[in-house]
Amino acid sequence: MRGEHVPDARLSVSADDAPHVLVVDDDQRIRSLLERFLLKEGVRVTAASDATEARRKLSTFVYDAAILDVMMPGEDGFSLLADIKSQHEMPVLMLTAKAEPDARIHGLETGADDYVAKPFEPRELLLRLGNLLRRRPGAGRVVRFGDFLFDRQKEELSRNGEPVRLTDRERRLLRLLSARPGATVPRQALIVDDSQGDRAIDVQINRLRRKLDDDAADPKFLQTIRGSGYRLNAEPERE
């Protein structure tokens, strides 16, 4: 990594809506440098040293993007990339020492959204990451489902223009679910208070579902994905 100062490349996001990026690299030095650099530029970072650790973290948190190293001991980045793309809707940037065209093509064919070779310029990496984050599903401020609109920035829900009252926990659930419209959000990522027990999230989801779906027994918008989590069937509004 060639230096850490990146003028004019800072991601334009508010602190409350800062993107959360998963960095997977077996080189501790690279992980530390990326974490320190991205944090300084307003990005929340979770780091993993291999595919196994990355999978554990993917099962409990929702990420806005991932940066994956290709050459790792054990399972390589291409295999992890394929698994991520089969289960999660988020952009993935491949980071590797391999600069050969065949490696880049293989990564793109497997589903990578972009590719940066080591050694890389921090400014270029940040700009490429920013482009991916702006194109991600749910990156818009407002999402729509049926007669409902949810403003993710204001955390306000309306139906046919009329405000719908939400509790603090319902507001938080909608914020997390609407960040991935149409995608499954893991149960653990939605739990507000571990002391309440794992089943508490089901109670909170059911209460929110009664406000969103006319038939809570056969929900159209807020659905349970058995064994995985929950999904909000919504679409980001064009801005």
C-alpha cells in the first residue's frame, strides 16, 4: 500500500449511514493498513484473516461491500466470492497480487464487481469502492413496498402519504431490512438486546409485520426465510 493520504476521495456519507465493509486478507499488515485507512475515510470495517472467519462474520452481520484477497491459505478468494454471491446481495472488490489477465477474468466471471492488483494506490481503491457502494441495492434514501415508503435517512414510514407510527425497535428493524431490499438479513444482525433471548426478535418482527401486511399469516412484504433470517420485499426509489 503506497501511502495513506487520499485527498478529495473521501466517501460522501453521514456518520449514521457509514458503509460497513468486510475485509478478508491473510496478511495482517494489509488488514491493519486497510482498516486504519478506511476508518479514516468514514468507512466502518470488519476484518477476517481467512474464508472460515469471514463466513462466521457474514452469518451475524450485514455488510455493504466486501474486499477479498485471492491468494489465501486453505480456501481461496475465488471460492469465497462464489459463495458470497450465491447468498448475499453486495458488491465485492477483489484485491490480489495476481495481475495476470486470466486471474482478473476468472474473478469477474465468478461475480466480482471490480478488481485491484497489489501494490495498489489507496486513492484508486477508495474511488472504486465508492463507485460500488453507490451502485449497491438499497443505496438510495427511500425504499417502496406496496403503498408504503420508508425514508432511511429520517427513519420515517408512510402509507399513501400518511405517517405510520413506529417504536424505536421497529424503526431499527426497518432501517436494517431496508438496507438490503429483497435480500435475506441474518437473524443475528437484527437482534437488539441479547438479554431478551433469541426468540425476542420473532416477537418484534411479528409486531412490525402487523403494521405492514394485511395478512400477517401470509405476509407479502416482511417475510421469514426459514433457518436464515428475514427479508423485506421492497424496491429502492429512483432519485
